[in-house]
Amino acid sequence: MNTSLALVAAKALPALSGSSLTYNPEKNVYLTLGYTSAAGNTYYKAIRLSDRLAVYYHIGEGYAHTFLNGITLFAWNGQKANIIAQKFWGGCNWRCFNERTAKEESIIMLKDFLAGQAKAMGSVIADSQLLAFSRNMIEETQQKLLR
């Protein structure tokens, strides 16, 4: 794990620092320590970071499938991470985890957040521009941070 990134994660995400956070280089993702429910399902978060965003995938592993239970997007404000978008699935709306689908959902969530911010500022930005910018921002969280 990159030392600088480890320090940033420890400061910016203190609840996830220390032994409860591991890095999976094969998937280029940080994983939180999971917990197992009475039903035998294991739940954890998979986290991807860039210099501006953190994407948390809330994941559950059952006996037959891995599920995407939700996505939370955080933005850095220079001091700490703030939630900018959140979406959860559950009950009859469960989703099997698929990396591509999770990425596309994240892109749409970020685009919707930015569209709301643009509207609040009185700016009109084409949906296609917001989508392209959001795709680039989410893809930055998926790049390996080699220094």
C-alpha cells in the first residue's frame, strides 16, 4: 500500500484505519473488516479512492451470491469527507454484485449530484457533459495509485 495514501486514509477515514482496513491489489480496492450475521451472511465495504472522491460499495456475501446492498459517494472538502450521494437496495430489490453495474450506478449518482449543484448555482450544463465528467471522476477512483 502506498504510504502517502495510507496516511490520508488514516486521517480522512479514521474509523477505517488500522487493522480493520486492508488493501486488495488484485481488485485495487480497500476492504473493511466484515461481520457475519446470524443468518450466516457476511457484510463489508469495498472502498475506492481518488484525490476528490471516495466510493463505498456496501457488499453482502450470502451462501450463493455476492450482493450490492448500496453505494455511498463521499467528496473531500479539504478537511473531511462528506456524503454527497447514497443509494441502497434491499428486500425484493436486491442486486447481485457486478463491478460494471456498480460503476455505472456510481456514475449516475455523481451526475445527479452535480446536476443538482449546477441547478442550485443557476448554471445550465448539458447532461452529456455531466455524464462524461462523472464517468471520468469515478474512473479515477478505479485507477491504481502508483507513485
